[in-house]
Amino acid sequence: MGASLYEPINVYKPVVPNIGIVDGPFEYLTVGGARLPLPFTTRMTVVRLSNGDLFLHSPIKFEGRLANELLGLGAIRHLVSPNQFHYAHIGEWAKAFPNAISWASPRVRERARARHVDVDFTRDLETRPPEEWRREIDQTLFPGGYFKEFIFFHKASNTLILADTILNIELDKITEPWRTATKFTGVPSLWSDFLWHAAAAIAPAAEGEDGN
Ligand SMILES: [Fe+2]
């Protein structure tokens, strides 16, 4: 089987009240500016705050029809980069919605600059959640060195929102030879499957560096 997407893409899929996910198109791992023929799926999480503002966690590639669908849910206000690998499309959404706030994670500005990704971050995430969502979403900086990220907790639904803190790699979504290579890493083990289900979390599927 070839690589496959989480169809349908670019549509809002409700998960719990006021939270949904949107699966995006494939993106590709780039190393040293060269694009590898390794497609990754992408996914963002959308939280609707009680004032109608939308919190877009790890925004996927901008698409006008999707933006219009989201506007039916609320105002696109918060564009959140949870870690330095999930930011690549924030600039596109910010151009379409200039009143949105682009939230930076540690080192993401340097990474975007080094990779010539056009994005201006408005504010920095901090250990304490900002006034804008602290009554509804808690957050903390989860340690992990290079991979550390801000993780979020939606209080009303007890939902943990993650990017790369927990990985769930579905091998049938990956083409060879990458599938075999991924198996050898040991990441798609029973243990990671167990963690995935036990956490009952919303976690974007694995995606390329700078994927979303
Ligand atoms: Fe990721």
C-alpha cells in the first residue's frame, strides 16, 4: 500500500464539544534544504473558546475553503506554534487574518529565520497561560531538550493537546523504503501504541520537519 492521507482533508472533524481536528495534505521532510521523497501527514487541532475565538494549534497549510468553514465556528484569533517544528504555515494564516495573534515557541523564530520561512510572531508562549485562554486552557512547557514543546490542557473536556510529545506512527501510512526504516527505529512499537491509546489525547500525526 502506498502512503495515504487521513481523508477527508481540510475539513473540521469534531472530537469533543468545542474541539476538533483538521487533517491536512502531505508534506515532505527536508534536510539541508533538500526535500526527501518521504510524505508525512499533517494535522491541526482547533479549540473554540467561550468568547467565540478560535485557537489553532499547529496550523496546517492555509486553504481558503477551510478558513471559511472555521469562520463559521468562530474568529480565527490564536495561531499557536507548540514547538520549533510546528510553525511553517502560521505566516499564511496570519496574512489572511491580520488580527490573529501568532504565538511563538522556544527557538521557533531562529528556526524560521534560518529556513527563510516568512512568519512574524506576535507573542511568546510562557509557562503560565495568557489571559486570553487561561480560564479554559492550561499549559506548561514539557521538557525534552531539542524537542521540548508547550502542551495544553482543555479543562472542560479534560483533553490534552500535543504535537510531538507522543508519537503515533501508523506504518501503513508510510511508503517503502521508509516504512522498513521506521520499523528499525523502534518508535512504532506496541509500547507507543499503548501510550497513544492510554493517553486518549489529541495528537497531530507525525509530520515532516517544519511541516505544520
Ligand atoms: Fe511533529
